[in-house]
Amino acid sequence: MDYVFPPQSQYRLAQITDCHLMPTADEFYQQIQPAKYLQAIVEQLCQEQPDGVILSGDLVQNASAASYQLLADIFAPLTCPVFCLPGNHDDLQQLEMLSHIAPFQAATSLRLASWQLLLLNTKGPTPSGVFGLEQQHWLQQQLQLSTKQFIQHSAENSAAKAVWLFCHHHPRPLGCSIDIHGQLDADILWQHILADSRIQGIAHGHSHYAYSARFAKVNIVGCPASSVQFLATPEWQTIDQGPQWCDWIFNADQTVQWQFRSLDRNN
């Protein structure tokens, strides 16, 4: 399903990931209250009014209906569309029901002028990521469709001239503890990415820390968690650095910028 944004020269989106909400707002995850942190980010976004929000997985900790209802309540004040992709902690049926509650949307293909943003589902039966046949076919279909549209309507701003992917799991090893639950089909994923020169980058969650890198001229951006961060160490360690997320600017001239954001955890 496509969501087409109205034509403009620049689009600002916020990426939020790894919220790990509990069933109630006062419950703790890794010694912090994740609902409090997420609420602070949403309050900030209500002031800044982005064009949209992408939630890149692990929105809740235990996949309970109460946790997703809390998520819906926290995002209810936003007037911009909110798009979700699943993480290993998420429940697909609960996410589907959530997509029918404003401001959430069910779209996994976003059109922003000359940009197309594609939201991949890398959830598998284990905490590790998978890029199965269904998602492979879907990505290939989306890229082929936008290529045909570009050829047929190359003068139109709605043609996809640049592509960015979002997913939950990190697509390349990071050399730290989270690699035990990395992307199992990374080689196949990269075959698809490198086969289309319009794909400028891929952004993800799961790693719980902010970084950017390049592989084969493709940008990789790890979004920090709205809850706690993971240290980039061989042993799994968490650290409370306050609510964090990533801001994105997608320009109609096919350029892109991103900025990691944080709020004071004591406010």
C-alpha cells in the first residue's frame, strides 16, 4: 500500500525505534520507564510538526494488546501520519489493528516527491532478522513498478528517482553483542540493494545505538532507541542516555540528511 505525500521541496520525518513499551505507563524496562521517554519525544514532535513518523520496530516489549493500546494513546496527539514496521518483539496482528487507528497508517511504500521510502518486514521466528521470499518479491516488485513509472512519467515529480529502505534489523555485522541477533539473510538483502542504483541507503533499529556507515557506496544508519541504548561491546550492556530518535530530511532533489536527537532524561 502506498502513501503519497503532497508535493513540496523538502520533507521532514522522525524515525523512532525500540520503544519497548510495557502494558502500563508506570512499568519499567531496563531501569527506565519507556512510556515516559516516548511521551517526551511525541510532545517534542507535536511542537515541531514533522511531515511523518516512522516507527522501526520493537515498539512494545511483550506484544500485549495493552502495550499497543498505550502506544496508540501516546501517539494520538500527533496530526501527521505514523507508519510502523515490525521488530522481533512485535506482533503482526496487533500492528495491523493499530494501523486502523489515527494517526497510524498501513502503508509500507511512501512517496515523497522524487523519493520512495520502502518499509521492510524483517521479523522472523527468532530474534534474528530474515529477508524471506515474500519480502524479496515485494521489494523487487516495488522497485520494478517505480522504474516503469519513472520511464513513463520521467517529467513528473512523483516518479521515484531515489529510494531509501527502512527495516528493524541491522543489515551488516556491528562487531558487538547485538550481532547474535543480526540479519540472517544479509547477503540476499544486499544483492537486491546493490542491483538498483537508486537505493541510496538503509536505516534500521534493533542495535539501540546511533551510528552511520557506508558499504559499497550505500549509507547505513542505525537509529538510537527511544528507551535505553546498548553499548557497542562484546558483552550485552545497556545505558540510560535519555529519549533518543533520528530526524530525516528528504529533499525533492534526491538529497538526504539525518540528525540524531536526544532529550534530557530528567525532564
